[in-house]
Amino acid sequence: MRLYLAKLVRKYRAGRPQFSSKLDQLLKTSQIRASGPSVMRRAPATSEAVTLLPQDQDSRQSLVRVFDDRDGLAAPILPAALAKQIDDIVSERKERAKLAAHGIRPTRSAILVGPPGVGKTLSARYIATQINKPLWVLDLTTVMSSLLGKTGNNLRLVFESAKQNEAVLLLDEVDSIAKRRSDDSDVGELKRLVTAILQEVDNWPDSGLLLAATNHPELIDPALWRRFDAILRFDVSDREGVALAIGRFLDRDAQQFGPWINLMASSLMGQSLSDVERAILTMRRNALIHQIPPARLAVDLAIRHAGELDKNARRDLAISLAKEGAMSHNQISELTGVARDTLRKYAGPSPLKGRGHKKE
Ligand SMILES: Nc1ncnc2c1ncn2[C@@H]1O[C@H](COP(=O)(O)OP(=O)(O)O)[C@@H](O)[C@H]1O
Ligand SMILES: [Mg+2]
């Protein structure tokens, strides 16, 4: 069987590289699990991945979630410095042989830090895609919720399997396990788990990549923190990033909403791109189903979010609104608390002079 697969891998390498690499993966899995159940229950004619994933021994549930975006995933929208850090990790992979010739190891591990919804998981997926590997995500909150005693075994299983498959492994919400060692009743067991992860980070092979993500860097054991080769710091996007993201999330509606993108970016400043995505999708649904004009949706969005903005962002939003001429300066000022003088200074005279003074 293995020979047959190997032959197929070679046969398809040139014509259908994706299929070939999936087969190749399959072959590797079957090598580690040679004594286990056959991985070849399906004919290899489908291009679906048939990798045997590490499972919980009792429940038979897969311990990891697999992302395979190798058919294309747009780069996450990130500040230049962070994007470069990510690109460097990718290039190091591609130039592994060159580095090795000089006795230099590539970055083997990285921890992704930042608030929820800013693209940590997405970036891990992107990195995996760029180095032509699937991403395995081990969500530690889920693993931890199973019996603590079992967690150790499950962890070991995932680590071994990921190394054998040369998958990119993401330990998501790593803080849920890597709590400071002074924690509650299961101190001993937690300590052993942290130690196990420490050792994996230290010994991860050059052929793989071990990523971890956390929203709570303060909970990470300092000893673990130090072990990672790279620290990638994520944060909410600046206005430019939000505007870019809005353009992307608007997709085929981008043209229709084009004139309002800057206004929407001002309104959604400070939110994660995950929240921005949700707001934009809601808006697109409303535009389509209720036939609400983009201008009104954009202004509604602005009004809804005005209260969440800090002083500078509110001023930006007020000026954008004034420039759009959708409301009088008076109305904008009431909504945002920004002085009418400021609006006049940056956006010229109120388009609806006089009328705006009346309360509706
Ligand atoms: N930087 C980003 N660039 C593009 N899309 C993003 C970005 N951050 C978040 N998103 C959108 O929000 C979704 C959730 O983001 P995710 O990567 O899961 O956040 P995190 O892991 O930081 O909590 C992504 O799948 C994507 O659609
Ligand atoms: Mg995530």
C-alpha cells in the first residue's frame, strides 16, 4: 500500500502538486500509525485530505481542528512591522537549507499575543499556507476541560503526531494551561503540563513550526514565554487598516459603499477586524434585503458607534460626517460632542445651515 501511495505521489507531483502533497502527507501518517487502523479507507481518487488525526482515546474525537487553506488565503491585514515578522518566518522556512549550511536554525516557535479577533488564528493559517502545510489547531481550553489526568496524554499524542506530519501546530489559548504555577488545586498536574510544553518548545524540530496564541500574556509562565523564538504582537488596526479591511469585507459591494468607506472606518476605529467584519456583513444584508441605501446604512453605523470612540476618533468621525454633508453641523455636534467650530474649521461650512438648528 505504501509503495503504491509513494508511486502516486511521484506521478502527480508535477501535474497536480496539491493532490500529490496530500498523498505525501497521508503516506507519512501511515508510517507512524503503521500498526494502527488502516488510513486508506477511501480510494485516493478524491483530493480530500485523509490524514489520520490525533484522537482522544475514549471519545474518539479529533483533538485538533485542521485548516488547509492551500487553495488560497489572502494575507491578513496587519501593520507593516508585524507583516514583515511573519514574512521572515516564512522565508526562513523556504531557505532552510541555506540557513542549515551556515549552522543557523530557522524560527521554530512563535507566540502570537493580542486581544480577541485581531487575526492571530488567521495569521497562523496564513503562515501554514505560505509554507505549504496544513495548520493543526489545538484549542487548549477544550483539552483542559477534559479530565486533567488525560490532558497530558492527549497533549503528547498531538505533539508527536504534529511532528511526524510536519504540520504547523497552533496551541490556541495557551494561557489556559500555562497559568502561573501558583494556581489552584491541580498545581502538580498543571505544573507537569507546563513543563511538557516547555520541553516541546525547546525541542521542536526544524522541519515543523510550533505556534501558540494568547489573549492573556500576563498569565503565561515567564519561563515558557522566554522559550519562544519569536513574539508576534497583535493589536486592533489603525484607521487605515480598518478601511482596508472594510474594503475587503464589502467584497462585491465595495463599489456601492465606496464613498462611505472612510466614514465607516472612522466609526469602527478601535474594534477588532473580527467585529468590523460582522458589522459590515450585517450592513450588506440590510442593504440587500431591506433595500436601504448605503449612505443611510453608513451614517447609521456611525451613529451607533459614536459613543464607543475615544476623543480623537470621535473628532475624526465628526469631521468625516461633516465632509459627507449628510447632517448639519449642529446634529453632528450633538451626536459626537465635537464643537461646531472644529467642524467648520476642518470641513467647511455646514451644508444644512439653519435647518440643523431645529430639533426634530
Ligand atoms: N488582521 C486581520 N486581517 C483580516 N481579517 C481579519 C483580521 N483579524 C481578524 N480578521 C477577521 O476576523 C476573523 C477572526 O479572526 P481570528 O484570526 O480568529 O482572531 P483571533 O485569533 O486574534 O481571535 C478572521 O477569520 C477574519 O475574517
Ligand atoms: Mg484565535
